[in-house]
Amino acid sequence: MPTAALPTLTALVAFVMAIALADQWRERRRTYQLAWAIGSLLFGIASACEAIAAASGWNGGLFRVWYLAGAVLNVGWFGLGTAFLLARTRFGYAYAVTVALAGIFTVLSQAKNHYPDVGGLAVGYLIAALVLAIAIGVETYFQNERWPRIAAIGVVGASILGVVLVVAATLPAGPIALDEHGVPVLTPLPGVLRLLTPFMNVPGGISLVLGALFSAYVFMPKRRVLGYSLDPGQTGDQILFNLIIAPVAIVVNFVASLPGAVSALLRGRLHSRVPATLLIALGALLISGTDFGVKGGSTDIFEASKLIGVGLIFVGFLVSIEAFREIRIPFTRVRLGRPRASEDDRAPSRERQPG
């Protein structure tokens, strides 16, 4: 059976991160700070539900809040924050692909599980995802920095739908059924709600990891082994070819650039966003992989991975000057250090596109 200690610590870290990010957003009004603050708050709420349940048992209300905040919403909001951070880049192409994949995985999930209450709604999710993906891709092609607003329509809309479905869900009377690891069985939840999990988590989780790695690549000293261009002035066949080879080229160039990045780090000349985003990517990978701990029969691995993961993400945010210009006691003027001079107080501009 799970214990309350690890989820309690995880919740505390997440709540502190949410408060600190909300304070930075209040001061600087960067949309990505607000989205990350919401994601952190939701993560903390889900972990707090686990801690309370470990101490006193599950009930219907706790189960609803835990599933909504932890399984449906928080990852999508983290990914949306990354979208706003990289609004001036062509990361919109990658985000559009992840949204399309979300629609595909939603249909595949229904085909696998055969939720009886879904009917044709899985196809509706797919259509919504494809419409959003196409709109994001088109806006990115025309170098419109407002493409994250389209992503936000999807995240906010899915969040509202999730709240409505959780509130309206009818749960069986009596105690919440648990599996052999002490984790609630999800069978009582309506399928239309459970399909929101891949719809939100696929773009959110992939974008958080890929966006962190992409951001590190943009700001690290680069060695371009493979060239490519996403300039919209190209002909149709050229832009299509470059879109296909870009993922391979970025991976190859990223790996080839690592020795130079390490050298710059040792000389104190590496942009703060590089180590920051690598920490965020590692933390996100740890959190997304925690399900393997439960499947392997270890809830301790599950909880410890989440604690370490959210801790790494928090440290990554603290290191990044884009998230935290100064470290202070939230909602006060009490600084815990000098304000850091800006290396580049903007998301990367078009002139900084990797190529």
C-alpha cells in the first residue's frame, strides 16, 4: 500500500513551484509562466489527493479531483506553457503534429477499450484535434506568433469539458475500488472522460520534453552537420522536404553540438536556458515514465519518480532566467539574491531559428 510521505513532499514542491511561478507572472505577465503555474498547481492537487488517500482512504470526491487534475489536465497545461515560450519559433510544426497524434491515439484508445458510452465521440475528438493541428501548422507557416493561442483554445476547451464530465460522472455507491497496488480502478469513470487523457497528455507531455530539448538546441553553440531550412519563402516541395528532414537534422546537430555546449558550460558562457531546459526535459521524462513503476508493482518507484521529476522541473525553472528574473519570497519584495541580468529577455526570435 502507498504511504503518504512521498506524495506529500511532491505536493509541497509542486505548490511552491506554482506560487513562485504565479508571482513571476504577476510581475512580468509572461503567458508561459501562467500556464506553467496552472500545471504546477494541478500537479500539486493530484499529489495532495494521493497523500490524503494514503492517510485516510479514498472517497468519491477525492477520486474525481485526483483523476481530473492528475490524469487529464496538468500535463496539457505544462505543454501549453512550452508552446507560449516558443511562440516565436517554428516549434509550432512539432506542436501541431502532437495535437494530430492526440486525436489518433484517442481513436486507438477507444478501439482498444470499447467504452460503451462513447459512440462516435472518439471521431469527434479526432476531428477537433486535426482542425487544431492544421490551424496551428498554417499559422506557424505564416510566421504568426499567435499560434499558441490556437493551442490554448484546445487546452482550455478540453479542461472545461473535463470539469463538466467529472462533475456529472456517476460513481458506484460504497468505497472506491482499488487494484493490488492501492491505486483506484478507473472502470467507474465514463469513457468520454477517459479519452480526454490521451487528448491532453499526448501533446502536453511530448511538447514539454521536445520543447525543452528544442529550446536547449536553439540557445546552445551549434555545430550544423545537416542543414535544413523552414523559411516559408520556399516552394511547396522544398518546404515539405525540409519539414521531413528537420527532425532528423535537429537530432543529429543537437548531438554534434553537445561537446561545444559542455565546453561553454565549463567556461561559464552557456546560455542559462540550455541547462535549465535539459533539467525540465529530464524531469518530464521521469514523470511520464512513472506508470511503469505501478505496472511493475512498486508504488514507491511511482511516487519517488514523481517527486524527483517535479523537483528537476522546478530547478530547471529556477535556473532559467525566462521563468525567474529574480528569486524572492513570492508576493513580496524580499529578494533572496540579486536580480539576474538578462541574457535575452525574449523567446528566441526568427533570427535565432536553428538551421
